[in-house]
Amino acid sequence: MINALTVGILSGLASALLFAVVVTGSPFGIVLSYVAPLPILIGALGWNHRSGLVATVVGGLAIALAFRPEAGLAFVIGSALPAWILAYLALLGRPNPDGSVEWYPLGRLLLCVAAAAAVVTFVGVLALGSWEYGAYRETLRSTIESVIRLQMRIPAETPLPPTFGGVPREQFIEALVGAVPFIAATAFALVLALNLWIAAKVVAISQRLPRPWPAIAATRMPLSALLLLAGAVLASFVPGLVGVLALAFVGGVMMAFALQGLALLHHVSRGRAGRTGLLVGAYILLAFIAHTFLPLLALAGIADTAVDLRRRFPGGAGPTPTT
């Protein structure tokens, strides 16, 4: 039987390979890099968290040797370490007097996903600006202008248009610079959550998941998530790196609440007529107008945590949802 050490080594190498293909610059390579945490999550959930730790070290060393030490560090901080921590938390449990096990709640795990996304985003900000807020903004501004020129096919010697959609150029670019931590943390929280769900599902199917496959539709973050969100919103107005970290946390938590809102939709529609059509329609909206539908889901998730909408709108008759 394959032991935890072997699984850790293989998982680390597989994760490093997925992470490394991003250098090809192809869309497929970029998509593969999004699932770089998946092998580590599968190894840690299916064997134990030590496999995830071994995978983190092995993958980091492999990337560092193949490219450079900074790339290895980026892999560890941005992909491997969050995966290992989330797997460790997912397997946390304490015995009850009746002999059952109380597992780490999914709602708190979702909040940890948001926090991990915020921290990784913030570390990326520090790396981009060499620990200087002003340097970070200048580097990001230059990058955004380069992307705009590439998309609009504007030569480097030609000035950018004075307005974008009626918004003055400087105001438009400054808004993009300010929004990057929020957007990056939002996207990374979604990537982490999807990788964790896929890994847990795969390990559960193989019957190696120590905890019972949880009812994802019952996921509900604690009230502390609202308090943390409110504090982060206030702190996001603080200038400098403090505001950047707070804004990244806001982005991560808002995505977590959006996922909770989606879980709420699964829960309240259970056993009701037209459930399939409702859920299919919701996912179509997510695919085509995510910028509008995600905020609505986030508001639903916030309301669910604040007043427990599951009690007010219980699901209909039917088996307990597992997805």
C-alpha cells in the first residue's frame, strides 16, 4: 500500500508541474495552474496532513530548482501552503462523550478560505512593490496600462485615450489599481473553494475521507464573519498597506458569502417543484452575468448568517443534500 510519504512526494511533484505550466502563457496552461493545489489537497485529505506538508516542501523545492528560488517561494505561499492548511482544518475533529466526532464546521472552513485568499493576495502585493506601497501602485499602474495597450493595440509611443467609457483616463486607471486587491482575493477564494470541494469529493468517492461527506448545501458561516467583514470594510479606507490587506479580506469574504448564498439556494429549493430548472438557471446566470449575480448571492449569504434564512425558508421534503 502506498504510504503517506510517497503520496506526499508524488502530490508535490504533480502540483509543481501544474503550477509550472503557467510559464507557457497558453490559456490551457493558465487553467491548469488554477488546479495546482488539487494534488496536495487530495493527498492530505486522503492520507493525512503530513502528506500535504511533504508535498508542500517537495513541490517548492522542485519549482525552485527548475526555475529560481523566488518561484519556489511563490508556489509555496500562493498554492501549496493554503492547500495544506485547509486540508488540515478540514480533518480537525474532537470526540464527543457519545463516541461521535465533531468535525471542523464547513462554515468556518469557508471563512478560512476567504482569509487564506486575502493573505495570499496581500503577499503578492508586497512582492509586487518590494514591500513599498508606492512602488506597488506604480508597478501595478504600469502593468494595467500595458494590458490596456495590448488589448486596444495602442503602440507604446501613442498616448492612451483621454477617457474610457466616459470616465477620465486617470480616474479609470486609479480605480482599477485600487480594485485589484479586491478582485484578486475574490478570484483566489473561488479557486481555493473549488479545489477543496473537488478534492474532498474525489477522496470521498475513493472512501478515504476520514470525515463523512458533508452536506455542502448546509454551509453557513458564523456570525463572526459579519463582524470581521464590517471591520475590514472600515479598515479598507485606511491608506497604505493596511487598507490593501483589508480590501483583500473584503473580497475574499464577499466571495465566501456568495458561495454560501449558492448553498442556500440549493438548500431552500430541495424537494420543490422546478428545482432543477432553478439551479440550472442560477448557474447560467453565474456563467454569463457573474458581475451582477454574485453580489446578489453574497447578499443572500450575508442575510443567511445574520438571521438564519434556513429556519425561515426550510427546504422541502426530500433527502438531505450532499452537494
